[in-house]
Amino acid sequence: MERGFTVWFTGLSCSGKTTVSKKVAEELRKRGLKVEVLDGDVVRTNLSKGLGFSKEDRDTNIKRIGFVCKLLSRNGVVAIGAAISPYREIRDYNRQEIGDFVEVYCKCPLEVCVERDVKGLYKKALAGEIPNYTGVSDPYEEPLNPEVVLETDKETQEQSVGKVIRKLEELRYIEPVEAASYSEEEEEAIKRRLSDLGYL
């Protein structure tokens, strides 16, 4: 059975978690892996319907996502969690519970997140219309030692995806894609051609 593991994306709302996590999932599927993405917003409408935004409810929501990730990982699936998960203690709890856990911090300045916010929730929160909004009236605790930091305001999506994939290869969760290999005859032919051209 394939080795399962969890990739946990954390960061402010609109920091790029959903976009990058979906692209990482695509790349892993291309490599033949079984992948499930648990997006915070989607989980809230299904698994965590009825939960509010108090600290207790947020913690419950993140623990639930962590629990599903643990079940998936244990059964050889790559579980990708993408949720704000603002509190360090609960992220660390999930890390302990899951074991094979790679934390990816989508680091993005608040002003950039506000600009990206098509729903206008940040503006409402800044105007005091939405209470307990992470990054505005509720804290976001940055990870202290994440495996990957993505500066999504400075990197392209491809660069961010590449960083995550390289780290998974480095940690031996996934096999590096082999460079194209040539037969001995092909190598000789290439060497002769380069020699004729004066490169060798």
C-alpha cells in the first residue's frame, strides 16, 4: 500500500491556501497517488454544519478536519487540509495525532488578502460588522517551524506548488520524478554530436 500522509495548509483567509492546495493535489494525482482535499469552507458546510466562529467551535472544526486526515493517511491516501486553522495549539495537536504531517504556511500580508477578497468580508470585519474575524479582530498565530513557507504575494502559483512538491520529495513522502534517461547508444550519439560541434 502507498504511504499516506497529510499536507496541512494554514494561513489567513485569501492567502492562497485553496488555490495552491488544489494544484498540489493535481500534481500528486498525476504521479498516481490517491489524494483527497479537505477545504475549510467546504468542510464547514458539510462535516461541521452548525458550528459558529467562537474559539471552541473553530478548534472543533480543525480537529474534525484533522481526524478525517488521520483516517485517510492511515489508509494510504494523501490528505490535504486547507483551513485557516488560526491557533497553533490545535495545529500541533493534529500533527501529534496524524504523525506524517507536513505544515505549509501560506504567508501573505493582510493588506494583500484584503485586496484579494472578492466577498468583501475583510472590509466588513474592518468596519466592525463581522466579529471574531481572523487577522482583524481575532488572532492568527503563525506557525513557528512549518516545513514549507509560501510567500504567496511574491511567488507565482507554480513556484508555490513547486516548493511543496520539492519538500515532499526531500522528506521522502514521494519519489522524485526521474530525469529522462537515455540508452548507452543514445548517450554515445549525443556525445559525438557535441564533440563534432566543438563542445566536448
